[in-house]
Amino acid sequence: MTAMSLVAVRASNAGLRAFPNITALFVGGTSGIGQSTLRQLACHADSPTAYIIGRNEARARPFLSELQQLSSKGRFHFIEADVSLLRNVDAACRPILQQEKQLNFLFMTPGGISLGGRKETIEGIDHLFALRYYSRMRFIQNLLPLLESSSGPSRVVSVYGGGFEYSIDTSDLDLKHNFSLLNAYRHSITMTTLSMEHLATTHPAVSFIHAYPGLVGTNIYTNSFPAPISSFYNYGMWPLMWPFSVNLRESGDRHLFHLSSARYPAKQGHLSQGVVLDTGDVATGTKGETGSGAYLLNWKGEVRPSTKVMAQYREQGIPELVWGHTEGLMDESVRR
């Protein structure tokens, strides 16, 4: 599948006005890719309702005011939460489950970078592993009833490393015994894709996208490291990497396209899967089937081919194993 030009992406995004009263949740929506994507949603959607989860409401207020100016009829609700804890994810989901009857978009970008070893939360999960994988899966698990009730597009987008799946230690999925930064990176990516494949089969009214965003100029290093290290990156490394990067505004445009285009439909969804392209083309899913409901995308919206290890894991029933582990560990962690 060919890449979409930015002109075509923006034209598609403008078609989102045909879907009134879009409801969305942005986890990590106050900076970087999440913020840029949410800004484009406010520009293009008619009367959207957006819940934004972040760590500091006071710091988010100027952005919330900007969103209201971009969409005078929109409703924007901030929920303050540290989502490295699954119990906080549950608490953040409660008002949404109480107030909404459907959810169209779930967009997730939380994470960070670390140079250290395993750092467990009070729930017994490595902090970054929780942000990159477990908390995202908890949001999906909690909000599936609303996603399945949607009368319009119903989609989950997790931004991390789609297309870079590696072999993982299936006997130590949460890396209690074999933790390393490389293993955590591999497990977060591969387990996300395996779980999404399973969920696309068991919940065919929802589509699932694991996207690789490319190199985007965000504040991830500033947020992750002390000043000496972050300054070295921002002023020493970034100028060398900038020519190969994706503009933050363009990244927001393209991720809104990932959320809203009918190019990436659910396996058995409603007739209205999103904004239909003039070409009418439908993406190939992770299993090589057109419109299968689970997709790996690069930053341009092109389908990334599934790796050989994924084919082996499907034959071995690993998607079901991973999701079973994930549900069990999440439920156990919130009871600690």
C-alpha cells in the first residue's frame, strides 16, 4: 500500500466533519504527538468530546484553552493521572464509563526513555514497561464496551514500534527474571502487536493500529533525563537528526488520519468505518488479510509487513498466551 501524500491526508481529515459528536480519549495528550494529534482533531471534528489524560492539570490549562478556541462547540475534559499505575488507569476510566455511551477513538502515546535497570512500581511492574504496554492494554480492556457501542468509527491507536516485532521470552513475559532495556523494548512492541491481533479477532467491531511514528521532534528527552543529558541531545544530537525527522504538525495530521480513515477498518464493524478515500482502498492487516482489523503502520500510513517471528507465534498460539498473561497480571496488580 502506497504512502498518502500530506495533501491527501489533510483532505481526508477535513472529511471528519461528516461524523458529528466524535468522542475520543487521548492518553498522553498534553505534549508531543498526542498533543499535535488532538489539536488536529479539534480543528477538523464537528462538536468533538475529548478526554485528555496527563500528569499535571495546571500545566495543561493553556492547551485546553487553545483547544476550546479551535473548536468552540467541542468539549474537552482533563483527567489528571499517573498512568504507570494500573489502579490509576481504572480510576481515570470511571468517569468516561459513567458519562459516555460510546467511544470512537482511543489514542495512546505514554512512555519515556531510560538508561537504568528495572524500576518497579508499587504494583510490581517495571515503570516504563507499564507505560509502554500494560497501562495501554488496561485502557483498552476497560473501554472495549464503549468502543464496541460506537455508531461510527471505532479505533484504537497505540504509537510505539509497530513493524519492529522481535522474538520474546514467552516464559518471562513481564521480565521479572530477565530484564534489560533491550528486552523491555522488544517485549513492549511484540506484545502490543500480539495482543492487538487477538483483540481484533475477539472484538471484531473495533480496529486496532500499532503505529511507528518515525523520528519526531518531541520533548521526550527533556522529560526523561536531567538537564546535562537532555541538553546534549537537544543541542548536540538533534540538529544532526533534524533533516531526517517528521515535523510535529505533520505527525499530528498523519496520526489523525490513522484514527479517522476508513482505510483501516474493523474486521466486522459498522458500515461507517471512517472517512472513505476516493480510491476506496483498504489496508492489509497483520495476518496478510485485507481489512482484518489489526494493522502495523509506519509514519506515512503505509502497512509494515509482519515479521517471520509473528507467523511462528500465531502457529504456536502465542497471541492468546500473551493476552491471557496480560489480563491476569493486570488484575493481580490492581489487587496488590
